[in-house]
Amino acid sequence: MTELRQAWTELLARRRSLAASLAPYGEMLERWAAWTPPRRSLSWSAQRCRESWARAVPLAAEAPPPLDAGDVEDLLGGAMEEVAAVDPARAPALQRLAGAWDAGAIGPDALLPRRDGLGDGSVEAASGLDARAVAFLSYATLRPVLEAWLEPARPHFTEVDWGRGVCPFCGAPPGFADVVEGGHRRLACHFCGGAWGFAKLRCPLCGVEGSKDLQRLQAEGEDAGYVISGCRACRGYLKELDRRERWNGGPPLLEDWASPHLDVVARREGLRKPLPALLDLARTP
Ligand SMILES: [Zn+2]
Ligand SMILES: [Zn+2]
């Protein structure tokens, strides 16, 4: 978490003109870094992890982290305030969520990704919030917990034939894509900080194959190296960064947060990101 704060400072130096609108992300990183409850870790062996992956099951789907509502309350509360600040129209639904949380009707388990992607809809049902806001609140709340929980399993994910468009560690949809050495594509998870390789000509969001459904919007000038990688079949997109072209890029999560102007372009094209950042939730005039 300390590395993320350091990397954020460096990224902001490159994005000075956006610094004011990006300020809430700095506060989010501070909250994550200040999160103090004991960090528990999954103790599965390499063999046990690989057995799960061979069945195409993300680890946290079978071994979720133990979650205590009190431990993550401050993280959720802070994220809710930020969502209310970027679009006050969500305030009544956020109030209902706070009520359901206090009454114990909704707990942190409801924020966990499932075997096939995001939550079961119980948060939306209890609060009236839209799925996009719930997705953001979920990772803003659970990232420190999931990152610590899944950390010991990272080294076991070598030469695993995964092939799914969700995170092999926690089950969330990808938040960002990197193009690395050899032109290979790596998807990044905002929920747990995991990463996994994925075929270049396949949509990770709907599985459609082949270049005819790809819609690639290449950024230029000072954003050279960034691409909006969209899909004509499902209208989903991810931002992608070619690390060979931009060796000084930051961690994928921060690169996603720090390029909201590219999301504006993608939205204008009618594309949707599977996992919204805070600024993707802002009310559009
Ligand atoms: Zn993950
Ligand atoms: Zn698709």
C-alpha cells in the first residue's frame, strides 16, 4: 500500500492538469494505507490453488477471506462519501445502504466478487444503488483485505492455463490491461491487485473471438501508448497501456484512475467499463 502512495505521487506529477479532480483517489490510498486490522492470509498450498484453477474457479470463491463488518466500516464509509460527492443524486440510496449495514442486513460478504464476476445483487436490492456504484464501493472497501489475503498465492500462478476473463485470485472482472514484452496482454484486478495473461484477440468481457469485433481507439500526443480497447459485440472496454512504449507507467489501478479523459472518449463511443472508477460515477452535465 505504501508503494501505491509513492507511485501515485509520481503519476500526479505527469498529470498536473488533472490534479484537482484526482484528489479523492489520494485520500482513498491514504485510507487503504491506514487500514490497521490484522492482515490475514490464505494458507493454501500451490497444489490446492492449482486444483482450483484447473476447475476454472477463482481462489476466493472457495476460500473467501474472513470479514468483520467493524474492520472495513471506515473504508466503506469513506468510499460512500466520495460517491455522494461526485453525484449527490445517489445520496438517498447511500443512506439506505448505511441503514442496511447498521442493521446487519448487509455485511462485507455481499461486496465480495463471486465465482463468475461481481456480487449477487443484494446490495442493489437493499439500497436501490446502481450496480456500477456498488462495484466501485466493493473494491474501494475490500482491496486491502483481498490483497493481503491472496498475496501468498501469487507465486503459485505460474504456467497455469487460466483463460477466463475474471481474476483467477478473487473472481472480479478486469480493471485495466497492460501490453508487456512480446506484445502479450495482461489483465489487472482492482479488487485484489492480481494480474493474469489473456489472449490478445479475445474480449475478456464476453469471450467473443477475432479482430473484427475489436474497436481500438489509439491515444496520441502525450497520451501515446494508451489505447481504449473496446468490443463491438458487448460494448465493453478496458483501457490498455503499452508498457514497451511507456516504461515509466504506474501500477494498472493508478493508470486507470489517472486517465479519466480517456473514459470520456470511450463513453462518447457508447462503450462501458466493467469496473467503474470514482470519476466514472460522476454526474455528467
Ligand atoms: Zn482479483
Ligand atoms: Zn465483448
